[in-house]
Amino acid sequence: MPTDEEFLAYNQGIIREFRENGGVVAQLPFPIMLLTTTGARTGRRTTTPVGFGVDGARVYVVGSKGGGPSHPSWFYNLRANPSVTVELAGESYQARAVITEGADRDRLYGLIAAQVPAFGEYEMATDRTFPVVVLEGVPAPA
């Protein structure tokens, strides 16, 4: 598992490429967005590249953290402050993060795991249930 410093350096490269290429990151096998949250403890705004799924008009993200043993920092941040900024397809949106539960969570997770098999593999490698978060106010990409 990479260190926090290695994750940060990797993410900074992804963010740079995303912004330089209108939302396209060639090295990734799935689409991503940039999610900016407010730190739960620090109050600092932090931007993180995240893969996303689309369910009709809903856009959602999964807190997989590559199968790590804990949820990603961005999840704790949006749980404390659900007002987020999303960069997607060259546009920026203010959104509200809504954590899904039960059957809705399971169905959305199943959709993305079917599209990106790595998500299914990640969850099998850990004891935790990955959170699934709908981003209200973000239109589904065409």
C-alpha cells in the first residue's frame, strides 16, 4: 500500500493532467472527476481525483481508497461538510454530497463494480463496506 506522501504526489500529477487536458487522464482506465471537500478538522479545501459512476441523472462516487483498510479522507470531509465542488468534463459545479444506504448503496456499488472490475476486487480485499455518495447538483455527462 502506498504511503500518504506517495498518494499525494500521484494525485497531484493526476489533477495536473486532468486540468491540462479538459478532464481526460490517459493513464486511467475509467473516467474521473475532481472532488473538492472542506477538511473535517482543518477547514482547508482539498481536491482529490476520484472515479465516478452514473445512474440515470445521478452522478456518484465510491470511497474505495484502492481497497485500503479505512475510508478515504475526502469521505470524512464530506460527511462533516456535504457542500463540495466537482470538476467534470471541463465544468465546475457546487454540489451536495448525499451518502447512500441499504439497497440504493448496494445497487449503485454493483453498477460501478460491473463497469470497473477493480472496484469489486478492492472491496473483497478489505473488511469494510465502501461508502457510495451521490453528488446532487452535478449533471450526468453526455
